[in-house]
Amino acid sequence: MILIITEKPSVAKSIASALGVTSRADGHFEGGGWLISWCIGHLVGLADAAAYDDRYKKWRYEDLPILPDPFRYVVSEEKAAQFHILRSLMERSDVTELVNACDAGREGELIFRLVYEAAGCSKPFSRLWISSMEDAAIREGFTDLRPGADYDPLYQSALCRQKADWLIGINASRLFSVLYHRTLNVGRVQTPTLAMLANRDSKIVLFRKEKYHHVRLALEGAEAVSDRIVSTEDAQTIRDACDGQRAVCVSVARDKKTEKPPKLYDLTTLQREANRVFGYTAKQTLDYAQSLYEKKLLTYPRTDSRYLTCDMAETASVVLHLAARVPPFDACPEFFPDVAALVNDKEVSDHHALIPTLELEKADVPGLPVGERNILLLVCYKLLCAVAEPFVYEAVTATFDCGGHTFTAKGRQVLSQGWRAIQEVFHSSLKEKPEDEDAEGVLPALTEGQAFESVVASVTEHFTSPPKPYTEDTLLSAMENAGKEDMPDEVERRGLGTPATRAAIIEKLVSGGFVERKGKNLIPTKAGVNLVTVLPELLTSPKLTADWEQRLNEVAKDQVSPEDFMDGIEAMAAELVRKYSHISEDGQKLFQPEKETVGLCPRCGKPVYEGKKNFACSDRACQFVMWKNDRFWTSRRKEMTRKMVADLLKKGRTSVKGMWSEKKGSTYDAVVILDDTGGKYVNFKLEFPKRKDGVYGKK
């Protein structure tokens, strides 16, 4: 009996189906000499610091650095039941060997090995390495199982990555949280990502816009524009010199350009385009793609490759013809696909590019949930574009002379729509059309020496623009490319994070209060900017990840020992603690929560803040204060609220309902008036609604 262990229940189900195993028991499938069970992601992980010593339950500087030797592993409490099922299956006497069918990659290797080790299993195991959940791909993978020992260096590399992240994350987070009296989560990927957002925000804040002008000539069917002119007077002088004059075309340059079809999606480019086209967050896109993968409609989404392998060419050819029949693509003009453009074995690492599967033929695409449907259509669109003809056009630049001044008109003449015809069909099917950033108008036929009489000249005013805030689209691109110049070509992971983890990093920054979403934009909060400011460059630069990935790649190739790698990480953690032992008094105030102004002090005009017991002026020299336990309020069984105080400060009065009368033993409504005579205590007066004689009552 062979026990197959997958990373997720859905994958176990697919493998069972492909192998013809239909009998399901508690937590596994069984039949035909196979047992098929699953992890639920990470079943076993590194223990928290407190597991090593009770004193680590509190965060204290004197306990740092925390350097476990050996590291301890624990079974996830909420997933313990599945772990026990796996262990009991491993211990069955009829189970002679195992197959590691967890996701093909560094993390998949780690998930299986930690369960295998924690269960105390020593039975031999093989490795299944596949990228598609289609039955044929699964069966083919089982004909090419590899010895588990071949992946020992990859496992050691995964262990090193996990331990290193623990050591730097735990020690740096505790260190800076203790120093600044606020929980500050520091991470190898999370912190440089936050730094990129903070740096962009700083450039936007410090940007000073500058005014400039263009002089424009209205020609027949075209517009010619001057270079930038800073001075308003200079622009007006040129306009006056050209208005009503003769403009002559002095040159026409034509440059034939070819835009190759876009490559297939990896996860990051899918997340970027889904954000741009549909406004989806990176996490939403990953969730939709994962669901489609589990429904066998999409290949494995957590990929960083944009090509297919040679053995997939035939399948891809069938799939793209299926995609061409899915609306709106059935309205595309007929074309002859170039499947060879999709194939490049050297560019595929763990998993090939994202494409639909053969199940597309039977799929009810309109019946899918809207998010999944949009992502599937996006992947179909990219597949069809990737095999289409290039987009060919002629870029035309015409130069004009008018009144001794030079003007330029630019446009394009499309020679062959190619893949852009598919783009046009797809975009026209969307409710909101994405902006075409490089769209240029079509110029009329122009020739050198051609003259335009009595042209109309005008001046337009413009301002330089600040850098744009990051969106999930542009941030994902920045994360993917961060530190690339420091990484060798052969490393497994490039940039910050992996395609699978970048979405979670963004969500963690948002939930931690360091970043907020404003529309599509991601903006660092004050706490986020401060955190980047106080941390050393070692932790805010993507270079740390580049250095690690280079070393981890060497561990995975058995060129560097895991012990040497970990020695370097422990030294780094110890040096951090030694170097940052204390901070200034001003530094400690950086992360104090900001007080919200209730109103302005009627005596000095400074902000009034709410405290636990009062509402007081922020200037200590000014003694204005309204006490929450003032007898005026407690005797009337009323609590002074922020809204009431805001009204009192702004208008000098506030309406209050349901105040208690001790004399009458009943409630009443009245207007409370602020009666501040400048003394130590603030007084209040009551004003009642008008009586029949039209006079207000006061008390």
C-alpha cells in the first residue's frame, strides 16, 4: 500500500479521481493499492518563543537575542486532527512507502517533510512534481516519480528560510516594540515593502508643482504643439507671433514599430492586471484563481513563470481553441495561433504559466461567481493574445515652422492590429474600460513643404505632476523587481516575497495599521512612516532578501552547508540587539496614538482633547477644562459626550434630552449653555424651550 500526501484536500480529491480511487474514509481516500490523504497547508510549524522558556512570555530587552538550539516544532492546534490521521496512516503496517505530492516547490517540500518528521516516520518516500490538476497530467506525473532524497538540499534550504525568518522576525519585532512601546511587526519582506510605500509617500509630500505652458496650432485634422515654455509672457509672445500666420510642414518622420504579443500570466502579472481592470486586491485575485484551480478550470496559480514547457504545446493548442469559443472572444477575427511562442523550458521553474485547462470545454463560464468568471476570462484573454500576430504600426512625427518657432504633431497609423484586436474585443465587453496609456491619435496624410494658412494659435497652462501613489498593481511590480540587480540569475525566488505570499504581506500591513487603502491607492499611515524611519537600513532594504536568496540557492544546490547559513543569521540577530539598546525620549513618543481634536478652546483657541476624566485644553498654561464627573451632569444622570462638548465649544450650547430632575423625579429636555467666566471651573446653564408668551426659560 502506498500513502500519497498532498498539501490540500482539493488536490487529494483530484489525484484520487485521476487514479480511480473512489472510496473515501475518515480524512483519506483508499483503493487500488493507494491511500491518499492531505495536509491543510502548514500542519507543523516553529514553536513560539514562549515554548522555550516562560520568561519569553513577556517582551523584554534583557532576554534578547532569542536563539533556539535546537528549534522546536509544534502541531497546529486547529489542524491537529488531520495530523493525527496522517500519522496513523503512516503507522499502518500495510503502508510500505509514501509519495510527497505537496505543491512542487520549496514550501511544498517543507510542509511534507515537517509532518513526516513530526510523525516519526522512517518509511521510504518518492516525490511527485506536477503543475496541473488535470487527470492526464497527474497520471503522467506518477510515471515519473523521483526519489525523495533528491530533494534533501531543497528541504534544507526551506528549513533555513523558515528559521531565518523566525530569528529576525521575533528578535527585531520584540526589540523595536520594547524600545518604542508599541507592537511593531518587523519582517524580511514586510518591512522593505512598507519602506517602498513610505519613500513614495515622501516624494509625493515633498513634491512642489511647477507651472508650464504649451502653444498649440490648430491645423486641418491635426494639432501641432510647442515644447514646454515656463514663462507665461514668453508663451503669449509666441502665440501672438503665430496666430493667423502661415505654418509649414518642414519634416515628416515615419518609424515602423512592432509590439510583440504579451506573455502568459504568472500570478503577479495576473494580480496586477486584475487590479488595473477590475480593482481586485492581490488577495482577492489569488483566492479566485485558487478556487478555479480547485475546480480544475485553471492550472496551478502560485507560479512565477510566464512560459509553458515543450510537452504542453499540444494541450495548449487545444485549450486556446476552446478559449476562442468563449464569449466575448468568439467575436474575435480569425487568426492562426503561434503556439511555439508560449514554449520555453528554460524559463519554467517549479510551475509553468497560468492557462485554462481542457475542462474549459465543459465549463459553465457564465454560471461561475463573478470574481472567478472575470479571472478565468482574463486568463483566456491573455492566452489568445499571447499566440496572436504582433501589433504593427507606423509612428508619425511631423515638424512645423510658424513665425520662426517650431511645433510638433505626433500620431500613429495602424498597419496590422494583431493581438490588439483581441484586446479591443475584451475591453469593449467590460463595463469600465481600462485606460489605454499609450493611445495616440491618427494624423492626416502630411508631406514636407505642405502649408496651412491663417492657423489659430492658443496657449494652454499645465502643472508638473507628483509621483503617483502605489496601487496594488504597481506595488506588486515593485515587489517583484525589488533587489533584482543584487540577485544571480539562478536563484529560485526573486524580488520581495513570492507570488504566493505577496498578497498576504499587503494584507498584513493594512491590518497592522501601517498602510491604508484609499480607493485603489495604498498609503502608509503615520505609524508606517515612523516605523520605516526608526528601523536600520538592513531591515528596510530588499538587499537582505537578495543576499538570503543567493545563499538559500547555494544551500538548495548543496554548495553551502545549512549550518554556515544559520550561523550568519544568528550573528545578524545578535548584532541588531547589541546595536539598538536604547532610544531618545523623543523617539519613544513617535508611536503614541494621535489625539483627535474635539474643538477649540474658548479661552486661547488651542485644540481641546478628550482624556479619561475630562475634556481639556491642550495648552497646560490654559486652565480650561470640563470634568466628566461635574455635579451638573452627574446630578442629572447624564454623561457628557464628545458631540455635546463639540457643540458647546463651537456654538456655546447643546440640546440634551432625558435629563433627570431630582425635585420632580422625572426627566426633561433642555438646552445646556456653556457659561465660562475664566475661572478654575466651567459653569453650565439650562435654557428651556419657549413658553406660550414667547420668552425662553433659564435656570
